[in-house]
Amino acid sequence: MSNEIRISSLSEYMVWVKDTSKEKKGNLNLYRGHADKKWQLQPSVYRTDSEGKSYRAHEYDLYQQMLRRSPDAFEKDKSVFERLIRMQHHGLPTRLLDLTESPLVALFFACENEWNNDGEIFLFNPRRDSILYPCEIPDASFAGVENKIQFNDLSNRSVNYLIDFFTAERKRTCG
């Protein structure tokens, strides 16, 4: 990564967070942490399993399998998007990439489970008016999961958040 900064303590990290927050006033700071800096920044459905098989090739089957296994878990979801958020947090590989407003949540994911690897944290700084919130994303954008066709590109404006942020934002912006 071109702007790589090595941080070795919580206090150094918090200074970095404070400094980057100052530089980008007026925008929304979103963080992504993962436990191995060798990992690509990509949604889990585009990764491979331990045998090298593509999740993307089996996306529809995985989705349907989870629905059959736990139909009650997803019955209250109001959209395919909400269902995918919930499914991802139950372990299903999806096209969503979790971001958070909390630098400490990102730090947790950058440090969890991989003691022998350096984690990595990404900072995204979109303008607030460029973000699509869950109530603004049409189900048609996720038709591929339901109907075995390709997903439509949402747009460069779309950003996917952690489930708790989605819930809070949906209540705030969509009533």
C-alpha cells in the first residue's frame, strides 16, 4: 500500500486516528481492519475456500442453503440487502465489505486471531453526501442472488457498513 504507516501501540494508533480525522474535516471517516496485510481488500464472495474453490461460483447455492437451514433467522428482513447483511454476519460469503465509523472496531479486526501476521487498517474518507444508505439501495441491485443473474453495479457512491451502523442509520434516515 502506498501510504503504509507502521504502528506498534494503541497510543500511536490513536494519534494517527486523531491526525487523520483533523485532515479530512467534513467528510465521514470509515475504517476497515483485517488481520493479515497480505489479504486483498475484497468482499468475501470473491475469495476462495481452503481448497481453492471460488465462493463466487457457488454464491446462489450458498445463499439458498442458508435460507433453507435457518428461514426464521431472516424472515424479518425487509430487503435482500438486509438479508445479505445478516447472512454475512452469520458467516456467508457476500459481496458486502464491512466498514465501520469506529477506529477501535477496525483495530479489533486487524488484531484478531492472526498473532504471527501484521494486520492492516484502511481509512476511507467519502463525502457524506456521496453515501448511499440502506433505504436508498434498491433490491434490484441484488437480483443476482435471488435470480442467478449478475449483480448490477450499485455505483461508486455505495459503501457498506457494519450491521450496527446500518441499523442506526436506517432508523435515522429512513424512519
